[in-house]
Amino acid sequence: MAAVTTTLKLSLFFTFISVSLSAIPPTCNRIECPNYDLIQAGNGYEIRRYNSSLWISTQPIQEISLHEATRTGFLSLFDYIQGKNKYQEKIEMTAPVVSEVLPSDGPFCKSSFVISFYVPKQKQANPPPAKGLHVQRWKHVYAAVRQFGGFVKNTDVGEEAAALKESIAGTKWSSAIDQSRRAGHASVYSVAQYNDPLEFDNRVNEIWFLFDLPEKKFTGVADSR
């Protein structure tokens, strides 16, 4: 009986540690971030369910470099929030800026990137339109997520995406992601960046595998953020 109790305590301890590994980015204490339900905290990953929301997105950008594509897209989005939109309205900055990635078939071929900005709650009902940008409407979207620090480098994102893929291999989440991709409902991966380019400390980035999951398969919420 004592052995069982010890095992249970250890199990609860390691569960607590795994849940605590992925922290809410400090940026989200200063500016608005999209809400999500934490479905599961695994070894090296989280499964989240993002609530219904609107995002403003660029048209696909053809580039070799994720860094350059994100910079190009962010400049358009920054102009948008500074008032370069149909209503000439200034919009509060939010986080993260998300780069959706569809990699090329070769090392010297251009990949396709869509850069997106989360619309603040007060503008969700009627976001200002703008030339060259479009609205993405999320219903309930699931994401397998891996966090990493520092500045995002082209050489890092593939490794981080591969590490996330390995951490969820063999799980029901991996199967759901594969099904969403086959159905054309998801890109290969997305890179979420939470910090201003001039910030050097406490940088938080994430790799996202977005996917659909029928509500009847929903297994419960561990936490809400």
C-alpha cells in the first residue's frame, strides 16, 4: 500500500511539472493574446483549443527565408494597426504574430508564408478591411504547441517542428493532425512570435501544428488561459 501511495505521489508530482513547463509568455501580461483551453500538457508539448476569433492575414508571401517573409508581412500588418485601413483606425498591438509555413520541395525553392495578426476583442465584431489583407475566421481550432526561446532563426524552426512531431508521435493528436492536413484544413506548421524585435530578454516563440477535432471527441479541459 505504501508503494502504491508513493507511486501515486510521484505521478502527481511529474504531472504538475509537465503542466508547469510551458509558461504563458510574459508579453501576454502587457498586451492582449488569444484565449485558449489547455487540453493536455505532455512531454515537450501542449494541446490547446483556441476559442473563436478573427485574425488579419497577408496574402501568401513567396520567400526562401521565414525571417524575411515575417518581416515583410509584419510591416504590412504594422501599417494596418497604425491606421492604414479603410476606417483609418488605430488598433492596439496584440501577440503573437503568426507565420504560417508551407515549405518548398527543395532547398533553393521559395516557400509560401502567410503572416497573421490577432484582432483585439474590441475590434473582433467589425475589423477594418485593408488592401492586400484579409480576415481569417477561426471557430474552435486545436493546436499542438512547442515553446522555444531566443530569436527565431531559419535554421531553428525546422528542428523545432521536427522535435514537436517526435514528441506527439503515436498519440491521437498526431493522427488528428495528419487527417486535417490530408483534408487540406491545415498548413505544415506555424511559428508564433510573442516579442517585439527589439526585446532581448524573456523571448518566447512557439511552433504550432493546427488541426480540427470533432467536438464529440473532445476529452475535457485541464486549464483555461
